[in-house]
Amino acid sequence: MDEPVFSNHVRSLLDGTFDNNPAILSHLKRELQRQLKKIGQWNLSPSYLAFDGESWEGSDALDELTQEVYIYCIQKRLSKLGEHLSVTGSCEGSVRKKISWYLQDRQEKGNPIARRVYRNVRAASESLIEKGKAKSSEIGKLTGKTNILAPGRLVPASKEEIAEHLAGQLGDREFSKLISRDCPASWRQVETEIERCFARGMPGYQIGELAKLLSDACKRPDRVADSESDTNEGLGNVWNSISESRTDVRQGRYEIVNTVDERDEFDALIGDLKEEAKSGFAVERIKLRLLRLIDTIVELKRKGEDVRQLSYRKLEKLLGVPKSTLAEDFVRLETLRRQRDTKSGDKKP
């Protein structure tokens, strides 16, 4: 029987006896190697999981992945793991399952075409619901498992039935090119096509199934170049990653943004973020890259650049950092912003 390393580690954290022994990270790294091999990612570029580097063995990517998995799968779940430990006496299976789910999520993040198509399907679904042209099987935030139903229908179509309704569009190269973009015209096109399918008798769909069907069409070999080269993800990306006034897709479509106020807020936030970045990362390479990214954004803004018009492509050229890595760094910015908000909230009486 394998030694219960994760269980012993969680127990030591909870009872205060952990002595900063790095053995837990070595064990976690070996577990990640095992799972990466299991899902066929070990011999692929780390970029498939949105990390920088030529290979997992020849770069710092595995160390970065290990640090992030520790935070998301152990540190942030410590209380839950403690509860599991008290009931079953072990949390080995729980940690390994969470790692598996985390890697699956990273695979999605490393697939920009699928991510953009999914967002467009979700935005189109939200719009249809708001207009009363569809209803959701769930209350609240739409997820990949949410069923969107045509008026008066109770059960969504199967994947095969959805494919039949969309057969003509799935063979249309221009349609695939449009729906894989990150712009309002893309989700509106998806919305229009869903309405047509409803009119032809399609009873509904599961968001994740429809998104996968469309993204698979966009990823056909003859269309990948179209989908990759045509995107120019504007920033929104910079601002949305750090702004306190972020909105979901549905709200954002109808709000009038006060750009002057947001630029002032940007100036106020950026200093705090830099201080958080200096102290918030153990991996020096990540910290220096993030600080350089922030400084570059500030300098562009000083020269009159509108941060909402910044694109990953432009930052990629300026910094020499792949877009997939930039996307992950903006997630880190968002994490820093949330940490800053938490600290501010703790100070309030």
C-alpha cells in the first residue's frame, strides 16, 4: 500500500506540526507526472495546458504546475480535505481526483478555440433566455451541463439530433470562422442559428454538447488556421482581469462603461497589484514576468494606449511571451486583485 503522503500532509497542516518539508511538492510532482502520462499530455508541449516551455522536462513548466496544483487542490481545499480525513481517515483519493479535474480544466484553458466557442454558446443562451425565446433547466449561472429548452419543450435534443439540425452550418467554413471569434457578432451568430434550429423543431440542447460540436467543427485541419489567426482578443482582458467592477457576459452587454472613471481606478489598482506581485509568488520567474507585464501595460497606457484595445497579440510581440502564457498571467492578476479585495474587506469595521 502506498504511503498516505497527502493525508499526512493535510493532517500536519491542520494540527500545526508541518515544518515546511519540501517532500510534499516532490510527491505532488510525481503524481502530476503520472497523471500527465495517463491523459497523454506528458510528451506534448506544456502550451496545451496553457504553460510556457518546450517540454515538461526541459522547462520550469512542471514546477509552475506543481505550485498551482498545490494551491488549488490542497491549500484552498484544506478545510474540505480535513472533513474528508475525519470521516474516512484518508484524503488520498480526494486529492488525486481534484488533480485530475484540475488538469482537465487546464486542457480546456489551453484550447483557445474551444474556450471562445463555449463562451459564445453561453452568451447566446443567456440572450435567448432574456428575450423569452428559451428557458434554462437551472436557476442561476449557466454551466456546460445546463439544458437550454425551446418554449414549451421539456427535454433537450441528443448530440446526434443537434448535429442533424446543424449539418448545413457545420460544413460552412465561414460560419466556423465567425463563431470562433471573441466578439459580439460571434455569439449573435450562434444565437441566430439556435433560433433557426428551434424553428425547425429542435427541442433544446445542453450547452456543453452544443459547444463541443461547434468547436470540433472549428478545429478541423482545414479551419484551424482561420480560427487561430482571426482572433484578436481585446483587453477587456487586461481590465477585466483586475477590475473590481467586472460583470458577466449577460450584464456587460447592456452596461454603459464610464471609461474615465475606470482609467482612474486602473491607476489606483496597479500600484497595489505590483506590491502583491512582489510578495505573492514563490517562483521568481513567474514574479518577474508578471511585474514586467504590469510595467508594460502601464507604459502603454502612459503613451495614450487604450487598455480596452490592447490585444494578446500585441503584448506577445512586445514581451516575447506566448498568448497562452499571457492568458494564464491575467488569471494570476485576477487572483491578486481578489486577494487585495479580501484584505480591504477584512479591514472594514
